[in-house]
Amino acid sequence: MKNVRQSNINIHKDAWVEINLEHLAQNIQAIKKTIPQGKKMMAIVKADAYGHGAQMLAQTMLASGVDMFGVSSIDEGLDLRQVKIKAPILVVGAVPTWAVETATLNGIAISIFNEAHLKACEETFKRTGIKPRVHVKIDTGMNRIGVRAEEAVEFIQEVNKAKFLSFEGVFTHLAAAEEFEATREQINTWNEIISQIDTKNLLLHIQNTAGTFAYNVDSNMVRVGISLYGLYPDLPTGVNKPKLKQIMSLKGRITNIHELRAGEGVSYGHTFTAYESTRVATIPIGYADGVSRLLSNKIEAEVNGEKIRQIGNITMDQMMFDLGDTEAQVGDVVTLLDEKDLSLDTWAEILGTINYELTCRLKVRLPRVYTR
């Protein structure tokens, strides 16, 4: 029997994203088997858990063995605190100095990497009497944020001496984990820095999802993102990866069926013209829901166990499918994405992008339904 929960949003729409919590739990267990015993796991739930709904997924993640959460902003951390998530949370991105106090008052750790951060932390401690929780971010080659590698040891030593801080961890980010040579350079830089500092009681984390699967690194925590949701990052050739299940499905009910006569076109610009009569179904999903117009005339879906193809330009709110010989009727469910053979990776390949981007797009206005 399938148990269903709904997120607390308007659901008066015949289209929805379905999230399988059982698959999420199974994915976490499969990933944990690839991690050395004793290493902690941070679940990356940035961008509302990559479009899956962080508030709804967090408890399942914790029950499945996740130790803490990584978010991209203080606001995302506050969203988790609002639903009584008490587990450790780290903002892995840069935070504005004026918001350090908010993070501190809510027990959210922040990433620091410059003197301005230290000053903001000191001022927060003076005002609140609470030590800000911090992880030092090192830039070992991503060239995005972080203290430069050659300055890292000195900065970490300064942080370690600061009495107004709760110094919890040191981390960096792999820029090209799919490339062994570039990644080895980053790992060597990391190892050199770590060997020069006092790491007692610190969380040390360098491995992102791809790094978790592909490299054995001197650290005590990994940060796993996209694969929690059943999808894979780019990996080096030959790396064994755990068997995962895509937890996101995309579904919509047929709102209209009409006959398309031979020679008639479909949708704006008539990019599809029928060469023989057929039945056409309309479903209420369009590019405003996160399905790119560039997928027009290029994707398939499934209705009642049979494949159907999308035809005509995808519009803002609707798209059409050629029902062919199927006996589908108004109200039947059309599945555009699932864990079987209607993969987000197929869409990503068509669009020349990555699966991460597509999951984030689908959170725009579609209600989410959670099953187990």
C-alpha cells in the first residue's frame, strides 16, 4: 500500500511532482555502503533539496543515517529549523556579515574565509554571548570562494585561537572530480594544509558526491548531494557507483483529447504537422512549470503503460501528446519522468545541461506529492 503526503501548497492542479521517500532512504543506505565506516555524511539540501523539498525530506534523511545538512544560505537553514530540524546545519556558501547573528541565534554554522567574517563573528559574540559556529572554507582550485591555499594555514591558526568562535570544521570543494589529475592536485594541496594544523575535534570534508565515489581522502565527513535523489554526477571512467533510484517523477492528467486531422499543425508555430489523423491529448504542464521549450517534439511519456510522444511547441502552461493507438481518456495520468526509463538524464542530454539544473527547475509552481 502506498502512503502519500502532500506539501503545504496549493494543489488545485492536474499536474504534480511525485517524490518517493522509500527510494530516498534506499539511496542513502546504498551510498553509505561506499563510505568507510566512521565517516559522517552531510546531506546537501541546497535549492530546496535540488527541487525535491528540503523540509519534507529532512526527517527521512536523518532516519536513514545522515548526520548533518548543507545549505546554500541562512534562509535555507532557517527553513529547516522552522520544521523542528535540530541536526547540525552548515551554510556552505558565503554569508553576508550582517546576517551572522541570525545564523548564530539559530544554531546554524557558517563558512568563513576572511578577516571580515572574523570581525562579524566577534561582534556577534559581544552582542549575544553566543559563539558563532564556523567551518573554514579553503580554495584549493575551485576559484569561487574560500581563503587561498597559501594563506589557509595562517588563517586557520588565527581562527583556532579566537575565543569568540566555536570552530567546528575545515573544508574545500573539488572543481573537477571527474578528472583524476586535476583532482589529485587539489587533494595534495588539501593534505599539505591539513598536515600543518591541529585537526583535533574538527570535521574535515573535501569529498562532494563524485569525490565520495571516486577518491579515498584523509577526511572524516563526505558531502553528498545529487545522488541522494537517485541521480549521478560526472564521474571518472571506471569508477564503481552504487545502484540508485531516481526519486522524482513528473505526472499530469489529460485535460482534453481531440482529433487532429492530416495536414493540421499543433501549437505555436506548427512545428508538428500530422501526416495522418490521430488523437491528441493536452496536459497542464508547460515551460512555466520548469519543462524547457527546447524539449518540444523530442521527448516521450507514458500513459496506461504505453509510450506516447510529445508534439508541437511546449507552451507556458500546457503541452500536447500524440496518443496514437492508445485508448487513453480524459483524466488518465501521463507520466513524463520516473525512476524507470523516463529519466531526467535523458532530458539533460537533449538540452546539453546537467540533471541538477532540471530538478531545480521543476520546483517553480508544481505541487509536490510524497509517497512511501
